[in-house]
Amino acid sequence: MTFFYRCYHFILKCIITFIGIPNPRLYTGYSGFEQWLKTWDQNAPLLVVSDETLFNLGVLEHTLALIDKHKVPWHLYIDVLPNPTIDNVENGLSLYHAKQCAGLVAIGGGSVLDCAKMIAVRSVKPKKSIKQLKGLFKVLKKLPPLCAIPTTAGTGSETTVAAVINDPKAQTKYAITDFCLVPSDAILIAPLTQSVPNFITAATGVDALTHAIESYIGKIGTDFSNQQALAAIKLILNNLSTAYNQGDNLAARENMLLASFYAGQAFTRASVGYVHAIAHQFGARYGTAHGLANSVLLMPVLRFYGEKIFPQLADIADYCQLTQAGQSTQTKATILLDAIEQLLLALNIPNTLAEIRTTDIAEIAAAAMKEAHPDYPVPTFMNHAQCEVIIEQLTE
Ligand SMILES: [Fe+2]
């Protein structure tokens, strides 16, 4: 069976290497947004997609003022829920058509960005429902311009090929994956992340760290994805605890946005691994926040991989300048693992999750194995029993 999985991973790597995934144009700061606005046709209305919380907190104010300054007509859609639904997408699409919009600006976390991506998708696939679009390469069309402005540093959705939409009636989620879902433009504006509470800064930051590490240690990394992963990990190790302890530190905030973007570029090409496979089950079953679930699982899963990933961990440690000449691969790997553990401690990440019921462990492990195999190009395979052991470690 594992031979079949590796064949599948080889095919994935060929697709990613030879077809290539587009990158958004990258801008930074409000000045970057103005630069983007200067390229926009003043007769082409924009749909600004966000959520009510960000709107009420005043997070959108300056961005909207800049759109006005550049005399671009805009219409606001802020009904996106934390787990965006099919109705959120369809209502946004109705407004997009009613106002004859020609592009979108999405300002928010991963949910807002995913919803905006799917409004853009549905605008070019009017006859296909979101359910019909789930899976790989069902869109295959150029989308209208989408300017993605993340307000958290973690998901990397501003540069990824996927969107996840909830169907509350069927009590399920649909993941839509297609290269055309990569937004045309990404703008990283550090002041927009200043008001993010520190525990969310920690969890989303570790989500980005997990994207970078899982993509780097996996089997289908390319030169580009590996380079982006390394850059992300170094930025996170050097900036996350500062962003956590000093929310107003704009340099740390900007570095974390950049790290999240790089990590997004890495994992959208080289995928993720068992940390995500298990974390998604905690999210689905208990509503555990994605970043928190990853944070709790990161060390146990890395320790499970053991010496199989020591060479990659040693590379990362070297790149982050944590090592000295002459140290063994094992020593370097241990230095990196210790650095990650210290970071998690500094971020007050717990070692356990109170919501895990021991009676659920077998089902969670089964669902995680189903998600991981064959899709995730993990460095070494885990079986059901080993997965159960990891989950058991997280119970109180
Ligand atoms: Fe993630």
C-alpha cells in the first residue's frame, strides 16, 4: 500500500514541478495597496469582502478610505461567518453581480479570503454549485482579479490554491482546489494585524510554522517550496514571540505576515502532513481552533518521525543559524526541536486538549489516517495504532 502512496506522491510532484502554481503579485503596507489601486480602472466597481467583527473594530476604515481616495467605486459585503457557508458565497455573488463588480478586495482571515475566492469562482462558473466544484481542478478558468489582504498571519490563504466552504444543511465541508484559486494580488499590511489577541497570534503563527515544516520534511518539496519554507521558519523563530508579547511591534507583525505568505507558498506546492491530518479531526469533531490543534500536535508528530527527519531538521537548524560547524546531524536536529519546544513554551501553548474524549480516539485516528493517505506526502508513514498513541498523549 505504501508503494502505491509513494507513486501517487511522485505524480503529485510531477504536476507541481511541470505545470507550476502561479504566485500572487506581492505588495506590502498601505503604500502597497495604493500602488495596486493605481493599476485599477476607476470605472470598475470592487466588491470588498470582510466580516462584521473586523468592520465593527474599524479594521477596514483606512483601507476603504484609500479606495475612496483613488476614486474607485466599491460595495461592501461583510456577512462572512467564521466558517464561511454556501449562503455566504451565494449572497456575496448576488451583490457582485447586482453592482456589476469587476474584481474583489478581501480583507480578513482565512475564512474571508476563502469566501472571496469562491465568489470569484462562482462568477465564472455560474452553472456549477459549490458542491459540484469540490475536489481537484473543477474550475479551470481565469478568475476576476482578487486582491487578498490577510488580517492574521497564519493560513497563507492569500497565496494558496484552495478554499474551504461549509454546507450546514449537509453538515459537511467542501474543499475546492485549483491553481486558478491563487489570488491575483496579495497585500501584507502589518497594522491590520496589530489588534489580533496574543493567543490568536500564537496559534496562527504556529499554524504557519507547521505549514513550513510539514512542507519541508515531506516528500514532494521543490527547490522553490523548500526555499520559501526555510525563509518562513527563520522569520517565525525570530519574530513570533515578539509579535505575541508586543502586539504593537510592527516590524515583528510584518515579518510574521511575510512568514505566513512564504509558508503558504511552500505548503500549497508541497502539501502538509500528519499534524494537519489529525488537527483537522479535532476541528471537525470538537471545533478546536485550527492553529491551536496544530500547536499541540506539532512536537508529538515531529518526535514520532524521529531520526527519519533528522537531515531535514538539521538543514533547517543550519539555515536558521542555530548550529555550529562540526556538529552532527542528530545534534543539529535536536537543537531545532529544542528551539521549537522553547517557542511553544514562550507562547503558552498547552500540552493537552481538554475536549478529547478517550472514547473518540479510535475514530479520530481512523479519520486522520483516511485524510493523510495517500494525499499527504509524509516523510514516513504512521499506522492507526501509532496515531492513537499520539492522540492519547494529548488527553488530560
Ligand atoms: Fe494549517
